[in-house]
Amino acid sequence: MPISDNARAVLERRYLIRDAQGQPTETVNGLFHRVADAIAAADTHFDPNADPAATAAEFYQLLSELDFLPNSPTLMNAGRPLGQLSACFVLPVGDSMEEIFDAIKYAALIHKSGGGTGFSFSRLRPSGSAVNSTGGVASGPVSFMKVFNAATEAVKQGGTRRGANMGILRVDHPDILEFITCKNDTSQITNFNLSVGVTEAFMRAAEEGAEYELINPATGALAGRLNARSVLERMVDSAWRTGEPGIVFLDRLNRDNPVPSMGEIESTNPCGEQPLLPYEACNLGSINLVRHVKEGPNGREIHWDKLRCTIRTAVHFLDNVIEVNRYPLPEIDRVTRLTRKIGLGVMGFADLLLLLGIPYNSKEGVETARTIMSFVQKEGHAASQELAQTRGPFPLFGESVYRDGPPLRNATVTTIAPTGTLSILAGVSSGVEPVFAYAYIRNIMDGTRLVETSPILRAALEERGLWTEELVHQIAQQGTLAHLEGLPADLRRVFVCAHDVSPQWHVEMQGAFQQYTDNAVSKTVNFPHTATREDVAQVYQLAWKLGCKGVTIYRDGSRSEQVLNLGTATPSACPDCESPYGAIQPRPRPSVTTGFTEKVHIGCGNLYITVNYDENGICEVFTNTGRAGGCPSQSEATARLVSVALRSGMDPQNIIHQLKGIRCPSCLRQSDVTVTSCPDAIARSLEKVLKASQSGSLPAPLEPAAPAAGNSTPAQAKLAKFCPECGARLEHEGGCVTCRECGYSKCN
């Protein structure tokens, strides 16, 4: 079984059955048997004489050889009491209090079961609208999104997978400008990915600089007009700042809606790649392309016969998942079975290109994407047609867009999903993204630094006699091979990483996969920190022109919560501070600080002031009043604000200047009190510590305890924007954020 040590650790941490004490009671081999047996049992639903044991053996080989893996809920829950196997759901949000809170309740049940949810808030009346039933005023979509966000925050605390949401608002909704900028403060609505639902008419108006109409969804009446180009520029600006919102092309989602009689597609799952009808779910799985390469007479080539067999077995597997799935709501069960959508995709595409010697950012790379995905699409549909012959077509086939052709078992067959955790298990690159980095430096508990390297790169370097520890450390530090002049040019041309690939090539690749995908393609267009708003705007236009169904971008270092850093580069602490829309974020409190506590006599007793510092300087102030009384709430408020200001980078001298000399009658009336107020006392304590620091007389700050293997301390992890669970570096790709060491994922 080709399972790496890292993959085994992720499986033990997140997937294997555990006892009451939290210890795994299941082996990795046992997990694959459990899943294969549970999914194969569906065969008897269609043929009483079927041999589920033979099917289970086929499924087990598929999984254990890592040729194919289903989405995480299937691995976690198949054959277990919960039995909820889907990752993607869309719920409707109606324009009444009852419908809104029903959606919140249903989302909580889905998150508890391990799924993610997508919502369109476009039906909600805009803020300021009259509410006839109460005589009040509507608060609007963004206000209710915050309620959904809070509910998700509460539910995710006890789950095996974090609840994730997609929030979509049509571009013609009157509250669209508020929606576009609602996550410019990245501390808000943190459990949502956001996308604007744009139309073809809007994009044409943006090209022409024309106005377009805003429509009140409650009345259908004209609610105003906006300049489309200005609105698109607002989207670009917010995405440049924070990576959000993305864009979803609604007309294209509905152009490929296989059953338009069921209504319009309004939303997608949290990563943007699975458009679904209200109350619909989809089961996803990905083929590991690295496992479908063979040595041919002229070198490595794609093993098409094996790939065909894998596709057929995977479609069988995913259709069986629909049968044995225990959906969290009866309505989801009903709607999902009417269309029987599945989403078969690929992972390890970038690694496949490396094995074939093809650069990701090349015409040959893009053409390889078309060739592979057209094959998956053709063979996937053929497999679905074969199932329809023995099991019947999906129930709504007769009113679908396919009704005049061969019967299909599944209304959709292909999807390119993010595979952050799955690709860790398979030991390959994520989805259809380029490799993020080829070497990582891991810190081990005793201070040893180990370098983890892409096995494909290592093999290529060893084959040419170039492998050295020094070289790999250079690659890990720089994050790329592009500027290592000592390496052969052909190696540097092929072994490109995500930040070597221009945004235009990212979109070209996404468009190539989209051309042969029923649903959509989950992908992130990564920009360097130096990218301009014009660069982002060009990508949006290119995605529209190349037929993509949506686009998500991320500019390195753009968020105050920096998601990923390459090498040793440190982006600006506040890259957006030049703008009125930007927000300074304080650095997290260190896990260990050093400081002094001073007792100060004030007009109403004693005030105890603690000033703490770390290697970066003074970082916090605490106050406590003695038993004689005083105004503790005011002192605490002052101390908290001072602490936030200090950790936001404000000069302590400026804080001292603002607080020193503030006067309080209680202090001024007593001759033995040497301070003029509590704030004045805090300023004087700050001043003493600052002077001691400048003179070099302060003791060195204490070092935090050594982190566990591969980890940073919690403070370091948050400050460096590494994984909040293990401290390893995060990767922003596939519309999501993933840690390739522990399997943490923002989306799931």
C-alpha cells in the first residue's frame, strides 16, 4: 500500500475510527476495507443476485492503491452509524424570518454531519426595505450572513470537519456594493467564501462602461442603476486586497443546468466548483493521475487503458454512494436522487506533467489538460450510460437536456474539486493546481531542521548527479527553482511552482479543464504580492472570455491574516494601510512574555500595573485595582486599548504622550498621590519600561517552550499565518486553504 508516513499520520488524526479515549481502533487497511464494503453493498439494491464481495474487492484495490479517492465524508463515514457521505450541499434562503432560520438550522445539521453548504442570499430584500408583517425595516443579506456565520462558528467546534459556506449575491441586488466589501475586514464573516453572481449582460456592460439595473427581489421593481465598470472595479479592488469576493458566471451555470425544469441554479458549494439546485447534494471523487503513467518505448506516457478502467470503476463507486448515503434531510435525499449528480475529477495533474517533462505554463501543458479531461469526460459518460442500461436513468432524465440521447444514470458526471487533504493522502499535487513548493524545511523538536522534498524533483536531480542537501536548502529558502542559475535550464523550465506561473497561464489551464467538465473547476489564480489591480481585472476578463464558470484569485500577502509566505520574505504588516478601506490588524499575543508589575497609589486606593514585552518590544499592559476600590472597568479598558495599539505597531512614545497628564479629581485632591489619574499612572509605567529597554537594562525576554515536531508555537503560527493546528505552512489553492502536513483545511 503506497501510503507515506505523513499520509498515515493524517489518516490517524482525521479519518480512522477512535475509541472513547481518542485512540485509533482502525488501521489504514481497515479503513479502505470498511469503505469498500459499505459502498459495494449498494449493488444488491439493483440486482438481488449481485456479488457485493467481488465489487468490494474491486473498490478496495482502487482505494488502497490510491488510484482514486472519494471526498472526505465518504472516507470518514461510510460503514459507520452516521453514514453521511456527501461533501457538497446547496440550501435555499427565502425572504422570511422562518425560511432564513430554517436554512440556518439545516446548515447546522449538514455541518455536524461533515458537509459544506452554499447559499444564494439574492432573494432577501435589501436593507432598509419595509417589512409589512411587523412594520419594521429589513436588515439585508449581509446582516443575515453574519448570523449564518455565527451559527457555523458554534457548530464547527465539535466536528471532525470544519463547517464551510459559500455566500453568493447577484450583481443586480441593491445591496451588492455592501456585499462586495463586507470582508475587507478579514475578521468578519470568517466561515464564508464569497462570490458575486454576475451575468453575461453585466460583463458586456462593464466592457462598454454602461449602466445596468438593480432589481428589488421582493417586488421585482427597479431599485436603481449603477455603472457596471465601476462595480467590477470595486470587485477587483476587494479581491486584490483580500482574495474575496470571487466571481461566478450565473448564466453559464444555468446554460449547463441539466434539468432546467427544476428551477435555476443559484449557488455552488463552498469552493465554487459544484453548482447545485436548492436541496441538492453531490458526491465527489478524484483520480490520481500519477498512478496512471507507464514507461513506453519513447519514455513515460499516460496509461490510457488503466485510466479507462479506473474511470469506469470510479463512476460505479460514486453512483453507489448515492444509494447508501444517509442524507441529513429528507428533502435533500429526494432532490439528490432525482438527478443523481456525481463529480469525478483528477488530482496530481502538475506531478503528471513533471513526469512527462512538460512545463505547466506552456501550450503543451494546456493541451495535455484538454486531452486528459476530454478522455475522463468521454469515458465517464460512457460508464454512466452503461449503468443506466442496468439500473435505469436518473429519474428526471425524461425532462432533462439529455432526453433525446442515450439514457444517462447521472445528470452530471465530472467536476474538478479541490483535493487538499486527499492529495496529501495520495502524496501528489493538489487537483489541477501547479506545485506550490518543491521543498519545505521542517523544524523538529530537538532543533534539527529537516528538508522535505518532492520525490519527483529528487529523482530528477539524482538522475543527473545534482542532488545535494545544500541545493535543496536553497530551493526551500527561495521557494522556487527559477532563479537557481546552477541548475540546467530544462529543469528550471519544467519544475515551475505556483508563483512561477503567470496569472494568464492559471486561467488558460482552468479554461482547458472547464471545456470538458460538466460542473465547474475549482482553482485559485495565485498572484505575487506586487500584482496590481489591473492584473486582477485582466484575469477576470480572461476567465469570462475563455468560458470559465467562475474565478477565484489570491494575491500573496494581501490579507492581514497572511495565508502563505515563500522563503524568508515578509510582506508588509499592513499592505492596505494607504487606503481608507484597509485595516491594521494587531499581531497575536505571544505565548510567553516577560514584564514588571508596579503598585501605584491613586486617589481611591492602589492600582497594580503590569507591562509585558517580548523580543519585538512592549506588547501588553494589564491593570488590577486593590480592595479599596477605584474604577477597574475604565482602567481595564485603557489597558486593553493600549495593548492592541502596541501590538499593531504604534510607537509607545505616542501612547505615553496621549495618556500622560490626564487629570482625575480623586488623584488631584490628595497630596500623597504622585500621579494625576489612572491613565497617567499607566503612561508613567510604560515610560519606565521603555527607558529601561532603550538603556539595555531590561532582562532578555523568555523563550517560549519548544513546539512539537513540525510545529510552531500558537502565537508564531498565527503571526506567520501557518496552520493553526500544527504550525506548518499553509497553501492557498483550489479555492481553499490546506495544510499539507496535518490535513487541516479551511473549507473542510
